[in-house]
Amino acid sequence: MHRTHNGMEATSDEIDMEQYQPSALALQKHLLNLRQERAQLEAQGDRQRADHLTKLIANIEETLASFSEPFKPTTLQ
């Protein structure tokens, strides 16, 4: 057994999830940044780049939606 940040014993699965959560949160933050960038491009009238980001965002969201329940990161929204 390993110890977690709070001193409790943890299984290897729990340790894996602890390492996964910061990455999932970083991905969600990146997705939020992409949405904000897309909104800025749309406001500037740059439809081509905004459309490209729309497709990229949709691909990321589709990938996240396909994860099994324990691996679905919570959203920031």
C-alpha cells in the first residue's frame, strides 16, 4: 500500500486516479481556453479559424464523452 497526500493508505488504482485527475483538469482548462479563443475569432470575423477550432473542440468533446465513467473528468462548466 502507498500513502496518499492525506496520509491514508491507497490502492494502486486510487494512486492512478490521483495522477489522472490533474491531467484531466488541465485538459478541461485547455478546452475552455479553446472555446474562449473561438469566441474571440468569431467576434473578429475570422470564420475560417473559428470553424477550425469548432471542429477541434467537437473532437475533444467527443473523445471525452467516450471515456468510461471512472475516467470521465468532471467539467469546469
